[in-house]
Amino acid sequence: MNKAILLAAAGTTAAFAMLAVGFMAGNVLPAKAENLEKADRIQVASTPTLDRAEVENIVRDYLLANPEILLEVQDALEAKQKEEQRLASELVIKDLKDEIFNSAYDGVIGNPNGKVTIVEFYDYNCGFCKRALEDMVALTKQDPDLRFVLKEFPILGPDSHKASIVSMAFHKMMPEKYGEFHMALLGGEGRVTEAKAIEVALSLGADEATLREHMKDPDIPEVLSRTYEIANRLNISGTPSYVVGNEVVFGALGQQVLGEKITAAKAGL
């Protein structure tokens, strides 16, 4: 990845050098020549210009003598891309605020009326999500004003997708026990399947026939499809990923980092 960026940076540097030399040779001199006498015009017109090969050699020699410039270009490019992504995500969050923070199909942990909301895109078979479960528990215990929204984002195969269907059906049936369901299923051992999700739901008092009927709800695949669209617009491709305030946070960065993002979101209220 870094090699590709460095090559792109070198190409960009060379392209700008070619453009600059071409501009100087092709535009600046003739523009100045307009006010010269005829003899001077002939002299300017006959002034030799650098060809492509000569410019490329100049650029190559300069980069070999100053290779650190490629790192500077790489850093500048990455910073620019991150800023562009941040601004784009802010607009998406603003446009889709209700869908992201207040979907009726998402489970809520912590204070349902909390002033600050953090949204987690998760997959029941994501190992990083399992480890991040402790972060969610700790943060909601520490901050009684925190609202933690759980958004189903099954991306790790059919088992994850089927487990999410069970999860959403259970949430519709027994929202008051959804937190217990989520922590039992995500915090359990082994791969999560539809059968395991149903087993957890039944252990919490769900009626199997009613649960299976809710699993056929046509709204569920539509909501999941919409979640994929939102994630794509936010450049979310892995789990866990979070939305805190107007910022997208990628990866299981730990309780401290999430806490800092929550503090920043509070300051922006």
C-alpha cells in the first residue's frame, strides 16, 4: 500500500514538474515576447525548450537526491484524503441522522434517553466485536447519560446474516430483554448460527413459533439492505465501526479512544 502511494506520489510530482516546465516554455516566454522588438521575438522564438526526456531526467535526479519529498507528498495525500472522507461522512450523517441514530429496528443499551449516542455497526461472528463488547459495557456503566445503539451489519457470511434476522425478530418481540440477548449471543463461545441465536432467544422466554413468524417479517431484509447502503456511504466496510456525533470511528480502538470521542461529542452539543 505504501509503495503504491509512493509511486503515485512520484508520478504526481513528475507530472506537475512537466506541467510547470511546459507552461514556462510554452506560455510565459511568448507572452513576454509580445512587447519585444522583432529581433527579440526571433531570439525568443528560437530559444530551445526542454523535451519530455530531459524533464524526466531532471525530476528523477531531484527525487533521488531528495527522496524525503516522496514521504512529504504521501503524508499530504493521506491527510487530504482523510479530510475529504471526514467531510463527506459529516454530510451523510447529517442527511441520514434519524436512520443512523433512531431506527426503530436497532437495539439500545444504556440510557434510551441519553444526550449522547454512539452507534455500533457489528457482526455476531466478528472477533473484534466480541472483544469490544467489554468496552460497551464499561462505557455505559461509567456514563449514565450514554445511549449505545446496536446496528445489525452482518458481513461475515450466511450464519451472521441468519443470526441477525433472529436478533431483529427477537428485538421486535421482546425489546426489554434485547440487551440480555445481545450480550449472551455476542459474548458466547464459538460461531454464531441461526440455531444458536434461536436457542438464546428461547432461553430468555421467547415463544419459538412466534419468533419464527417474526423472522419472516419483510421489513427485516429491507432494513438490512438499507444498513448496507448507509455503511457504504460512510465508507464502513468492517466491524466494529462506530458513529459518534458527526464522526465515523473505524475498528475496535478500545474504551479510552471511544471515551474520548464521546467526550468530544458532548462538547459539541
